[in-house]
Amino acid sequence: MHIIHIDWSGPHSVAEMQQAFHSDTCFGLYQVYGPHPVYGSQQLLYIGKASDRTFSTRLPEHGWIHGTRDSSQVSIYLGRLCGNATPDNDTWSREIDFAERLLIYAHFPPYNSQKWVVGNDPAIREVHVLNWKQHRDLLPEVSGLRWFEANDDPASYHPYSNTESGKQPSQSTVPTSMSATPAADAPIAPATGAAHL
């Protein structure tokens, strides 16, 4: 599995984008939010990438941003790939491309015209994107295995059943916590290790 970590920041205004993001770390992915005539205000409109140009160079190329119903309501979130060490430029660019394709496919933003770009690329199957911090409406995790078109077909699956021949679990495979019935006066232990979303 190839894990791609993305550190998101935002919201940023359109005016801020034209001035402040020109450094050597200003590459990666971006989300554009704003009004949409069907979906309403502050919706995810577009996911894009800045791999050969900085964020501040790439974003102004989207002329449609100023053509929205109210461009003053447009907000932008920036995603920088992160890890223990910066890879070579080719690997960095390839990871940006994989992450963009997978995020577009999983979220289907209305202004992205190429929504079916995952297809049957076997490399996508191994990609797992983890979104951190201000990822806004993006899922915190997106797996290529889940969206890869050549994956197993869930339509051919059926629910497990203990009536099928050879499918009945033995008593030894049933977890103790499921098979044992506590006494009526037994204390209930508090849950531990609860996950925080």
C-alpha cells in the first residue's frame, strides 16, 4: 500500500491566493468552495493540483472562480503532501497526481469535468490518501482499493450465513465477549480507547 499524507490549511481568500503562496513548499492539491446554483452556498466545487506551478500561479488560471454567483464567497483550502523526507520531483508530482485523481473520483465535485480518471490503473489500487487538519468536506481517508474499477464485484457477494454447508462457525471461533452472557448484577466496565473523529 502506498500511503499519501496531505496536510490541509484554510480557508484562504481568492485575494490571498494571488499574493502569498509562491514559496518552494507551495505545491500540492487545493479545494475550491463557493456558491452553486443547484447545490447551494459554500459547496465543494472543484479539486485541483499545483505540481509544476505554485498555488498562487495555478489558482488565477481558473477564470470561472470570478464567474460564480458571488466570488467574494469563494474560499480555498490548500493541501501539501508531507512525510519524513521530501521525495524527488518525479515522485512528488506522481503522488500529487494520484491523490488528485482519487479525491475527485471519491467526491465528484461539480466543476471537475474529468471525474472518471481512476479507471483501471492498477497503481491507484495501492494508493491510500490520509487527509489531515483543515480538510473541510473531504473524507479523512480515501482508499484506492475501494474505488478501483477492476476490484472484486460486491454485487456478486451475499451475506454470511450459518445455514450454508461448511460455513457454520465453530464455537471456538466465537469471541468470548459475544458468547458469554453477563450476570444481571455484574458491573459493566466503561468503554476505553474510544475513537475521536
